[in-house]
Amino acid sequence: MGQSPNILVEADRLRCCVMSEFDNRERNTGLHLDEISFSELRYRRLFEAARDGILIIDPETRQIVDVNPFLIEFLGYSFDEFFGKELYQIGLHKDEETSKLAFQELLTNGHIRYEDIPLRARDGRMLPVEFVSNVYMEGERRIIQCNIRDISERKRAEEALGQSEERFKLVASTVSDAIWDWNIVTDNLWWSDGLMTAFGYEANEIEPGRKFWERRIHPHDSNRVVALIAEAVDTDAEFWSSEYRFRRRNGGYAVVLDQGHIMRDAKGRAIRMVGGMRDLTEQKSVEVRAARAHRMESIGTLAGGIAHDLNNVLTPIMMSIELLQVGSEDDPDRLSILDTIQISCHRGADLVRQVLTFARGLEGQRVPILLRKKTDDLKRMLSESFPRNIRISTRIPDDLWPFTGDPVQLHQVLLNLAVNARDAMPKGGVLTISAENVTLDANELGLNNQTSAGRHILLQVSDTGTGITNANFEHIFEPFFTTKKMGEGTGFGLAIVHTIIKGHGGFLTVESEVGEGTTFKIWLPADPPQRAIDSPPPSKSSIRRGEGELVLVVDDEATILEITQRYLEFFGYRVITAANGAEAVAQYAKHAGKISLVITDMMMPIMDGATAIREIKRINRFAKILVVSGLDVDDDVKSGVSGFVTKPYTAPELAQKVRDALDGAVARN
């Protein structure tokens, strides 16, 4: 079959094109157009248009016989300056001998490749190039073609990347966080020194790759974390982040935040991930403590309200007992029942005081205390009441510094801790109470910023009991939390201890090991210059009866009003009552000049006690007022009244306070 006329026309056009382009080169190359086939013409067009440098070498003479336009422009030489030169003469080999050896290798192997060699341009610049040389056969003739590619941009990119890598690793080595760089293609995972600093590993223990990391994720977190990473890599995500537990070298676990930035190639495939792991353990611990403190504060507010209501319930009962005991001296059974009720009421009142101590941190009295005397008294009491299989030991040095505090609350702390220790040793053991003088600096105080550095007493209460489990350890200071059986514990003991110690400007820690025992360590600010005193209990002197003085009793609880009125009238006073502050002000104004004493509650509807006191003082600034409350009262209120009675109280306590208030400065109307 003959050729298509269109193909022949195109061939002729190409031949003419080549003829015009080669007219000026036929003289030098020795090539004739009638020797060039159609395929050679096509090759010539590619040769001329190539964006890489191309040299044609005569294998016999090793001389350049052709060069494409790109290389002429790239190096700045003319065609004549290339023609007839050997490669070493244009800087591709060191010298003639090196060039000969290279050609020998080329002819033997059929190709030579140099990844990165410098090539000098006409203007003196050294240009980095990639050099590839191959031997081809054209019929029976051998042709050597050399391809020269400019790699300047690639070199600059590699240098920039190298500098970036160096900067990245330099910065990573100076930060405390664990910085990592994961090559997803090779699965090589690099860690910064921060991993060793944060988690305690040695450099030779950190194997490359993900296995080191995956083996140290907590078993309960591992599947979730690995799945999240796989999902981020397989999708088009740019970032990955997760919180999980990472094992330290000592076997413990740290809570960490791990975040990574995913880098992808032009096709969107993930090739690299760079990120950092931050230890959040201390931050989480602070958050837990803050949440616990907030929870305890909320429960304290609730407990305070409950305690107020309990006081109002117990007060009339305790006062009624005193009235019922009068005239019952000849009825032993009746007196026994009343005594039982009275003991139960006092136990209830003690519980209310513990609740209030927790809820409001009542200050109580503050006097210098010598711990040795208190622990000796406690040891005698515990020895009489604790089981015989529990040995009680005290180690208090004679030169222990005194400290300022409330003796009753200190006794409460020691008793609560001792009872807990007893319950933790059902089969017997040793309870040890010890103390020593210590001086703390700011570093030793750490996060315990509720107290200041300086001299302290370290009080320790230790037992050899069952210890505290990890599950219970975080909750031991929470109110209502108890591990005892129903009815055996209120759950307030340690919450009260925590509140009292904090109220004294101290702090406490707990060390416990299951099966080995528990030690409570309490630091209290010492006051060495003080001289410790032990105040004897007040003597029960006879209370002087009333002489018909008019007393105004103010309370919103009807039962308290009724029993208080009966008792005071029984004790020789005249009584009028008011159910709230507004009624009290009205009564005082009505009986101006006749009322000798006002007894008022503080928490009342319509008008509270504080407002009523101010209004009564406006009528008579010398009015005598006795404040009754189950909660602490502001100092401003205390400073303007004649006395204060804490609910719940007994009838004799109220009678004594009334007498003390009346026997003070005479009121002027």
C-alpha cells in the first residue's frame, strides 16, 4: 500500500525545516540531509526543544559533536565553543586522565550517572547539575548522549529543608515537652530529649518506630488512640489530637495531650506527621483538687443549712429536759429517762458542731497549746476505751514548740484520726502519735500555698492497719464518704480534720499502702515565743435568779419561743416575745424604758436579727442585746451586743448568759 499524501507532505515540511536549521551546521557535523530518516527528524525536534541540556559525543574521539540550545543558553557558551571539546574541557571531569577513565567505564557499562556535580558557566558561576550519559546504537554506529539537568532549585529546597530540620530539632531539644517526628512512609519515629526529661527514659531505651510508643500507651487507651491516628492518616485531616495515659519509666502513668500536624504529598497521601506530647498529670491533679474543693464548699453550704435546722430542733429539747428534771428528784426512773435523752441530745449537739466546723470553719478560741499535754490526756482516754489488742504509742519531745489554736478542735482532730486508725486495725496493731519541730521553705511547701514558710510542728498519726485503696484515696476528705457499714460512720471525720487544719493555717498529707497501714502528716505553724496554757474548765457556780426584769425574746421558731419563755419565767424573769425582727422593733418601741434585755435569733424572715439590732440601737443606743445563733456571727454584730449564745444550748447556759448580760453596764433609755 502507498503512503498517505498528508504524511508525505508533513515529512517534506519537516525535512525543509531541518534543512534550514542545519544549513549552518552541515559543514561541522558532516551530516547530510539525505541520510536523515523521518524518525531522526522527529528526534531532532525533541533535541532542540528539550528543557535539559543534551550533548552528543563521538565515542571514538570523545569529542562533542552536537549540543542543544538549552545547554548553550544555560552555560552561556556558543555552539563553536562546545564543538570538538572533550568533557573535561568544559568542566565535567577533573582532567584528561579522569575523562578517559570515565569513558572506559561508560563504554563498559553502557551508562554513567552523577547525582550532583558542579559545572562552571561562562561567567564563572558553579552550577549544580545531574549528569547522565548513555551509549546508544544507530544501526551499526555507537552514539553517546549526555543529559545535563539543572538541580539548583532542588538544591536550594534541600538546603532550606535541612536548615528547617536543624532548627526544628534544635528547638525540640530545648523544650520540656516531648517533640516527635514520624516519617509515615518509612515508619521511623524520632523523639526529642523532652521525652527523657518528662518520662524518665534513657536514650538507648528509645527504639525507633512506633512500637516504642504503642507499647507504652495504657492498655485501656491503646486501641482508641491507634484507631484515631489511622483515621486521621487515611482521611484528609490536617491535625490529630488525643488525651491518653502514657507509661513512665518507673511504671506509673502520666496523663498526656498528644497533638500532630499531618503533611501530605501532591496526591494527598500522608507522608509525615510532626507533633508534641505534653504531660498534663499535674494540671489534671490541680483540676481534680479544685473540683473537690468546690464540691466540698457546696456540700458545706448545704451542711450549714442542715445544722441550723438541727440546732432549732435540739435547743427546745435540751431546755425542756432541765425543766422536766426539776421536781423529779424523787422519781429515779423518770430521772434516768431524762438523763438518757440529755446524753443523746448532747451527742446530737456534738455532731452539729462538727457539721458547722466543716461548713463554716468556726474559729473558736485561740490560745497557746502544748501538744504533749493533749496527747497524754488522749492516750489515757484511748487506752481505756480501745480494744486491748491495739497498742498506743506517743513520741512527743519535751522541747516541742507550742502553737496557737483551739484546744477543743485539736482534740477533735486527734480523736477522729485515732478512731479511724482503730477501725482500720480490726485484728489489732499499733497506733502511733508523734511530733517534731520542722522548718519549711517555699520549695517544700510546693502547692500548699495556704500556709507560709517558717517553723512548723509536724504531727503524725500512724497505724499498722489495712491501708487505703486507690479507689478510695481520692475521696477520703469528702463529707459523707465512708467505707464503713451503714450506721457505723457519718463520713464527716476526715472532712472535719481537713477543715480544722486548714482553719489553723496548716495542711496535711496522707501516705498509705494496702495491707501495711496509713500515716496522716499534719503541719501546723509553730509559735515558739508563746507560753502554752491549759485553761481549767469553768466552775459551776450558782446562777443568780431573775428579779422580775422584762426580757424580749425574738425567734421565728415557735417551740423555741415557748420553752425559752417558760424557763425564763420559771427563773424569775418577765417575758414578752416576737416572731421576727420587725415585731421585735415594734415591741421594743412600745415598751421603751421597760425592757432590760433583748434575746434575739439572727436568721429570721421579714427582718433578720442584724437589721433588728441596728433599729433597736437607733431607739436606744445603750440597749442590752444577747445574740442567739447556730452559726458564727460577724464581728461587727458581736462588738455592739452584750453577749452571744451558740445553739444548741442548755437552760443553765442560757440563764448564765442572761445574768452576765444584765449584770453588765446599766442600760440607759
